[in-house]
Amino acid sequence: MARLCLVYRLLEELQAEGCVTVSSTQLGERLSMNSHNLRKDISYIGEVGNWGAGYEVARLKQAIGEKLGLARRRAACVVGLGDLGRAILDHAQRHPGAFVMAAGFDSNINKIETLKSSVPLFPAYQIPEVVRRLRIELAVITVPPSAAQKVADLLVEGGVCGLLNMTPAVIKAARPEVFLTNLCLTDELNMLSALITLNTKL
Amino acid sequence: MARLCLVYRLLEELQAEGCVTVSSTQLGERLSMNSHNLRKDISYIGEVGNWGAGYEVARLKQAIGEKLGLARRRAACVVGLGDLGRAILDHAQRHPGAFVMAAGFDSNINKIETLKSSVPLFPAYQIPEVVRRLRIELAVITVPPSAAQKVADLLVEGGVCGLLNMTPAVIKAARPEVFLTNLCLTDELNMLSALITLNTKL
DNA sequence: TTTGTGTTGTGAAAAAAATAACAGTCACGA
DNA sequence: TCGTGACTGTTATTTTTTTCACAACACAAA
């Protein structure tokens, strides 16, 4: 149910804009989705709309937040403080969501000491201990591909339950209850490339 | 057909490892997918396997590359040279795919002049012209959310055919033949959060 | 040669998702 | 008060995707 997450964020925006109620059609318009789909997704949450009139922004937002646990903020971390890792660490603090960046890791101890950051940084070998201590639940992996699997294992050992793997390496989570998203920029651009090719070949 | 893109990259790796043939089962194992699915995807390309024995790595790779246009490299650019944009610009050069980074854009002219980069940098208002001149087909958008739609319009005006929007803003492509992928890190982490919540609520 | 194992490609069945259709409800204005 | 228009939630239909099953084929060993 990825769409509901988008809806949730849109509702935050609408609330900031001072919007009090919205219809599924309006939501669909802003998210480029059709309203049928959204209504079906929302109905999965339960009955939260006003029959005949749209949804109360605040109420719908709260309902989704509760069901999907987006109100609570989980502790997150970034492993691999290269350009991309650092950028994400900063970025995630500027665009907050259902998480709080609580730590950064890197195998290069020099980096740990030199880098300035608003979150505490630790050497990579401390991953299991620190993850457990800080109750970190989410992790973004931005290490070199060859190290991705090892890092993932350490994270899972520490008790992480969600992994966002941004390396081109395809990795596996050691435990089945751990959720893993592979998100490689190269792949995304390749996909677009493929779509364009298929389209123009018509 | 996102899976075929993954297969393609895996085939490159296998080729580097000196592997000559693979079976669909082996591919599936390395990609954490089941072989049925892969075979069906591959069959869409045409008959490229050896009945009874697996696939020749080189041949399969070429077949996919041809069909999906992954052999040719399209020119790409990054708009918005903040931390994330710069990181992606570098990152994309280190992890090459079916594209070549050919330009960077930012509205802050100071930045353009100060930053050092291996690709030429331009002020944002030149987007349509430069995109057309360099025949840029792909673009990564890493500007502040409020500027995302305008930037997208400029890019499309220049003739870009694939957009990778990494801002939380939901944008639309002005022309229908332009492919758009919305890829927001916050959303990805929120999704993981939601999955964890739903899972633990069972 | 023959037998057995492993493989591809494809067609059929099952599952999931998207789309459409509609009954029931409310708000508002005449 | 009554009708009109707009909306939700749910059911039905279609489409897409995934999963399963199997015939056709190659290769190695006996």
C-alpha cells in the first residue's frame, strides 16, 4: 500500500495549506491517480469519510497515520558516509518523515572523527551494539557494493527491521521478518532508458 | 519490465566473473526471484537460450541490451546541485549504466562558478537550450520541492524523455510521451515503516 | 544405446491489481 | 420541503501479473 503513504504526505501539505476537507477526486488529481483506486485504498483503513461529503483532512490523516504507524517516528541510521551517504543523512533531516536519523556509520575511522554532523557517528564494527542500544529500526545502506551484504548482516544482527539498500548489489536479509527495499539509482535510470527505447520502437 | 534491467546488470557482473553460461535458476537465486518469472520475462525478448542447457551470458546480455536499449548510452543531467544532487552526479559516474552524465544545472550562479565537477555546469535558465544542444534525454531532479514542477517543465521543453524526480513533490510531465519516476527517499523509508507496523500488528 | 537429470519455452491456472459501476448518503439551494 | 448534485464505500468486471505444470530438448554417465 505505497499509495497511502503518498496520501499521508499530501494530507500533511493540505493541512499546512489550511485545507479542511478533500474529496477522493481532489486527492487523485494532486497525486495523478484515479479516485477509484484511492477510495479502495482508504476503505482498507476503515470508514473515515463523511458519506456524501469528502474526507476531513485531519481525521483521515490521523487514521492513516495510526494504521500505518506513520505518526510515531522510528530511529534510523545511514551506513556508509561517502558523498551519497552524507547527503542522505542531511537530506533526511530536512525532509522529515516517520523516522529520525539517529546515527551514522562508516568503516573509515578517520572520517568519523573528521566529519561534522548533527547525529553521532560510529565506526562500522560497532553497528550491532549501537543499533541495539539506540533502538534503531531503519537503515539506509550506501556503502560500496562489495560491502553491502556484510553491513546488512550486521544491521540485522543488531535488530533493524527495515533496510533501504541503495547499492547496486542485490542483497538478502538474514531474517524473514526484515523488510528490504533495493533502490539503485543506476537501475532507475536504466529503467527509464528501457521505457524510452520500447516506446520509440513502436 | 524492471526485472530485465536487473538481469542485465547481473549478466555484466557474471561476465566479469568469467561465467560463460547461466541457468534461469541460478539467475533467480542471485536476484532473489523465482525462475519461472525470469524465464517468462526472458522469453519476451525472444528465444535466446539453448534448449536444455542454460543461457550463454554474452548472448543473453546482448539480446536484452538490444531490446531494451541498454547498450547505447543516453546523455543525462542533474538539476539541483545541493548535497544530494552533487552526490548523485558523482555517484552516477562511478556506477555507470545506460547513460552518461553530461551536465549539471543549478539556479544559484555562484555555485556553478565555485563548484568543481568533471561535467559542465550551467545556470538553470539555460536548461531548454543546453538540453537540446547536448541531446540530453534523461534528467534527475534534486531541487527544492517547490521548484520541481517548473524545472520539469523546462526539461521537457528542451526535449528530455525521462525524468527521475527525487523531490517529495508530486509532479506531472507536460507531454505524455515523457516517462516520469517519482523517487522520494522519505517515502521509501515511510513505506518500510508502514510495512513494519502492519507486520507487527498481526 | 539408453537412461536420468537438468534445462528452456510456453500454455494454463491462480492470484492480485486496476478499472468501472452503482447503491446509499449528505449538503445545499430553490 | 423537496430535488439536485456531489461524494463515499462496496461490489462486480476486466486486466495484468504471478505461479504452476509440462512438453521438447541437451548432456553426461552407465
